Amino acid sequence: MPTDAQRRSAARLLCVGWDSPEVNGGLEEMIRAGVAGVILFARNATSRTAATSVVSAVKACAHRAGNARLFASIDHEGGRVARLTEGMTAVPPMREVGARSDSVAESARVGALFACELRSCGFDLNFAPVVDVDSNPANPVIGARSFGADAAHVARCACAFIEAQQRGGVAACAKHFPGHGDTDRDSHLDLPRLPHAIDRLRAVELPPFVAASRAGVASMMSAHVVFDAVDPDVPGTLSAKVIGGVLRSEVGFGGVVFSDDMEMAAIADRMPIGEACVRAVEAGIDCLLMCHRLDRQRAAIDALSEAMASGRIAQRRVEESLARLDAFAQRFVQ
């Protein structure tokens, strides 16, 4: 039987979404449970004014619940991935930014702009930039979200963006590790595979993540993609070889690792959500994105706390993630 402390720790490993422009009962339940953060979508707010109001209400609820470390996050990449439109500066997709003659300077300008506008709304974390290399024209999900098709160029633009956004007080997130750019399936709908040899991954997919790590990026996001050369049977989000091995040991990244949304079909259609969350934490994920359903958020907390109680998830593994999340909150949460 999990203890209250174990259930609190389990909740702390989640970042949750909800389906209302207000703090509804389900979100309040998750905040009281102790989740690490919330993520906003267009269903929560589409204007700068509305986002400011929603984030303020969320953080007030968190303070009342004794969860003052809670962060507010959003996907604000530019181009088509921009939840907020009214009152925000329209920014083209990063492919256009990366194609400019002054692409590195422009990437920094965009990062600083995003920090200014998002921080004014109360956001602590922006799930950007995409550092996938746009090497496959048939890719249905990355494409124009990437800075380009050359790994070194993507790395330069991404680092300029990251450093500028974080100087402005908003944490950045390099995604989707270790690379979603050369897939031909959308992990929202299916489970993509990347068949390349490890030398190719080190030459093309990994360099922007290595550069982002060295630039001090606060967080990275895993990809729900099978990497045949690393772990041919397991999506990257659930693979200790990918997260604990390549990201932590080879790349040397010490910040927070987020999963991509655990409710995407690449994961949720293949196993119960609770089991998937346990396997992700076992693999080394620090914080699980659960963007939609309250019942799945509850199931994740149940499964994680039960895995802690049984010893399946070691206390040390949990403490590592909690320490990273605490350091992240201390640096960025206001």
C-alpha cells in the first residue's frame, strides 16, 4: 500500500493539462496532489490576456494547496505551433528563421521575444525549441518546425534561441531526443522507427542535443520513436538505453528530462497508461506529460506510487528526478 509521501512523489513526476479555460475540479485535484506543473493549450487560452488570467489562477490555487513550486508551461514554437495568438507577436516557423542570412542572430531575437511575452503571462517553461534535424521531406510532424536540414546549423540556431530565452527567465526545452526529424510517421498517431546505424545518429541526430546540453538548456523532451541502433524493441521514452545511456551518459545532460505526451498513440495505444508511466520513470524520465484526461492522470499516480511501494521503482531513482525538478523550480518558477 503506497504511503501518502509516495503518492505525493508520484504526483510530482507529472505535468498535466486540462480541458477548461478555468481552474476546474480535476485540475485542482491534481494541484492538491502535488503535480510538478501544468501545460496550457488553446482550449485553455488563446490570447495573452486570457493566458495571464489562467496562469495567475493556477498559481494562486497552487499556493493555497502548498504547491508553490508548480510551473506553468506551454508549447510556443512559432509558426503553426502557437497556442496564443491574440496579443502575441506573430513569428514564422523556425525553418524560415533558420533560412535567413542572419539566422543565428534572428534565433536569439525570437528566443528573447518569447521570453518577454511568455514571462509577462506568468509562464516558467516553454517547450521549445525543436532541435530535430529536418532531414526527411516526408516527415509529417517536424518539417518546418525545425531550423533546417544541417545538424551544425540547427545546433547554432537552437543554442542562440535557448540562451536568449533563458536569459529572459523562461526555461527552454530541446526536443525530441534523440531525434524525430527523419521519421515518416507522426508519433501522435503511430509509433515511428529510425533504422539508422549509431554512427549516423551521432553525425546527424545527436549534435544539436549535445550543443543544447553544453549551452545549458534547462530541459529536454524524449521522442516516442524506436531507435533500432540503440534499443530496437522499445520507444525512446521507455528505454533506459536511450535516456539513461545515450542522453545521460553519452551526451552528459544533467537537467530535467520530460516525456512527450504519454497520451499520444505511439504509447497509449500499446499498453496501459500506468504501466507506460512506470516504464518511463524506470528509463530515466523525470517528468511525464499527461496533457488530456484526468482518469489517465489518476491512473499514472496510482501506478507510480504502487511501483514505489513495491520497490519496482527504486527510491534513489525517484529522488534523482525530484532533485532535478526542485532545482528547475528554484531557478525558473516565479
